[in-house]
Amino acid sequence: MRDKIVAGNWKMNCNREEALSLVTEISGMLQDEKNNSATVILAPPFVHIGAISHFVNGSPVKVAAQNCASEASGAYTGEVSAAMIKSVGADFVIIGHSERRNYFLESNATLAKKTELALMAHLKPIFCVGELLPEREAAMHEVTVKKQLEESLFHLSDEKFSEIIIAYEPVWAIGTGKTATPAQAQEMHLFIRNLIASKYGNAIADATSILYGGSCNELNAQELFALPDVDGGLIGGASLKSRSFVNIIKSF
């Protein structure tokens, strides 16, 4: 059975006091209310990873970084390597988020390097794929996602690929006023799973968790998580509100 996962991407939000307050609230609510086996992952800004990891140590809550460098070490001022992230307690790293692709022009080749380094550091990548509005309107969404997977991940061995979590982001439905329907979400998740099966076989495809990253919230999470190929969510804004985030986790 595939892992059910809810990952909260805090993005560039929360100072230290706010971060510790938020994780305290989430942890307390989960201890009192969580009634399923879903894996919970928090992705705070780099500067809070050590503190958050220490706080949740021994609890079911896991920690992710929001990004990692495309080099292992060296003269790359301001960068943070996968090995550094692992050393302060994180177990996961988000790679290829649409904001990294769009704002920082990260290419599929760069993301392939980051993925390799993350795996070498024993981090599990949460690898993001998804199409922009012009690509969706031109019916190029499947072509776009296929290219992202093939150029960044499909060189991996069966063993390495089995460590990957996929997150599908319909970028055109995030903060645009447009909405991706549950049917559209299921269609793309199934498309991704079939692509994985064509490369790695049905057993690996059936075991790969594919998360939905298109403005999932406490109002639509239950409907989305009930879809056969949606295994959870990569949550943005709602993960900054403890009550909303815990309600999403309880939606399985």
C-alpha cells in the first residue's frame, strides 16, 4: 500500500518564534486528534530546520528542506547542500517546485543533479512537476510533465527511483483564480503513474506516492484524497495555519 503523505511547505514565512509556535500547535493537535497513518512532513525555511527537527524528534512528524544546492560543496556563497540539510535532522527535500523553476530558472538538468545529491545524502526527494497556464491551454500539459520526469528522474535506477515522492502542481490553478477540478487532478495523477509504470514497471508505479499541490485546503482535501491516484498533498498557505493544516491531515 502506498504511503499517504501531507507535506506543509512554509515557503519564506515565519521567524524563529513564529516557527516554533506553529510546530508546537501542530504537534499538540496531532497528538490529540490524528486518527490515521498519514505521514506528516513540515518544510520550514533553511534557518529553522535544526530547531524544528530537534522539536519533533521522536514524534511521527518529519522535516523537509524546501530546496538544496546543485553542487555537493565548494565556493557557492549562500547555497545549502543536501548533506548539510541531512546533518541538521531533515529526512526529505522538495526539488523542482514551480516557484524554483519559474523564479530561479531551474532547468530539468539542474534538478536531476539536485535529485542525485539528495539521494546520496539519504534524503527522500519530493519532486515537483506541473504545467503553466499557456501549456494547459495549448493542451501541452502531458507533454510538459512527461519531459520533466524523463529529463530529471528517468535516468535513475529502480532502487533510486523507489525513494522518490512525486508532487503534481497545476501551476495554472495556483493563485490565478482558476480551479483544477478533482477530475483533472485524478487524470494527471493517473497519467504520471502510467508514465512511471512504462519506465519502471507496475510494482514501482503502484508503490510511488503522488501528492497534489494545487491549492489543496481543508475544504477540498477530503474529495481530493479520496481519488484513487492522489496519495496526499503538498500544502502551501494552509500549512501556516495549524487548525487548517491538521484538518487536512485528518481528511484521509
